[in-house]
Amino acid sequence: MTIFDRLVAFFCKLYRYRGVIWAMAVRDLAARYVGSFGGILWTVVHPLATVIIYWFVFSVGFKARGPAGMPFVLYFLSGFVPWLLFSEVLNSSINAVTANAQLVKKTVFPSEILPLVHLTSATFTHLVLLAVLCFLVRYYGYGPTLSTIYTVYYYGALTCFLLGLSWLFGSLQVFHRDLGQGMSVVLSLWFWLTPIVWSVEVIPAQYRSILEYNPIYYIVEGYRASLTTDQVVWINWRGGLRFWAVTGPIFLMGAYVFRRLKPDFADVL
């Protein structure tokens, strides 16, 4: 069997377990806040509290504005919503195998679905925050317009990038436990290297092309353009080619590495 055939079998297996993925995602979402008074509302309260803090510090304290006079809260939230999905899923997925050792040790359990479980449960918060963002966009008079539908494309692009990284680092973390700790540091640095709080305009024009090599920059700017303007960034085919030139190999490599290392998980755990 060729590598291509094995990868096809890998993805077919994921599709067969779609019902299990959904059931585990619902259980994961409910288990996070079991016994708490607010329950599932905390999935929205936590990120909104972060948004309010950033809004107060930068918009009220530093009088920051987005490009072309855009309200800072709108500029920040349109970049923070996709980033929150990215960081939450990657942080959860990298420890998914070790955190579910009792399931992974069972030969019949498809451990490759674990990142998809976290992605599905995190999508609930993502959709709620998108609804809040659309309300603010409407409130400030920026739309939404027909281009808002392109957020579906950017969500799909982010999903491919996320799953590739999750499979890759989630499988390696079983053998090298420091990866989970190091990822928190990497994500903190990655956040500030992406124009979420700050604007691209602060960078000299001759250096702005460097940002094109940051895949999350493509996603953040895509969400922002889709929700707040009539022009969509992904029409810039050069940026799209760079993103998929990075994401495509990572997605396939993550699936391949996870499949190759999976038989050894039980021995290490």
C-alpha cells in the first residue's frame, strides 16, 4: 500500500467516526463547566472578558484606533476571533493523546479523531463570538455585506492548518513531553507577531511582505476583510499560494506522522 493509499484510508476512517466526534465534542463542552452555575455561558464570558480588557487598555487608555479610523474594538475582535480558535484548539490538541491515555490504549479507539473533537467543541464558542462580532460590525456601520460569506473559506483554511499542526505535535508530544510546555511560549510570541492588537501600518512598507509568511496573518486579515470591507484578501492569489504552500504539506505530514507513530502510543503511555 502506497503512502497515498494510507492517507486516503486515514481520512476515510475520520469520516466513518463523525458520529463519535460529535458525541465526544458535546461531552467535552459540557464537562468543562459541570457543576458551575454559569455552565456553558463561561465559554463566551472568558473571551469577552479578554476583549473588554484589551478594549479598555488600548482604546480608552491609549486612545488607539484601527486603520482608516476603524474603532479599535472592531479591529481587534475581527482578528482575535480566529486567533482564539487557533490557540485554543492547538493547546488542547497537543495534549489530547496523553490526556486520554485510557482511551488511546484501547486498540479499537481511533485516537486520530481527538483533534477534531477539540475543534468541534471550540467551534461553538467561535460561532457565538462571530455573532457578537457581526453585531458590532453592524452597530458601527461597516456591514456585514455579502463578502461575509467568505469567512466560511477562512474557517476551512484555518481548520486544515490546525489539524495538520495538531496531528503533528500531538503525536510527537507523546514521546517528547516538553512540546506541550513550549507551545504555550510559541503561541504567546506568535500572537504578538500577528497584527491582531497592532496594525500593519506600523511596519515600514519594505518589510510588510515578511508578514505574508505567517499563515495566521492570512487568516486574520481574511476574517477582517470579509467582515468589515467589500474587498476580500484571499483574491490576492500570492498570499493564498503562500498560505497553501505551507498548510498543504503540514496537513499531509501531520496525518502521516500521526498514523506512523500511533502504534507506539500505548507502549509509551
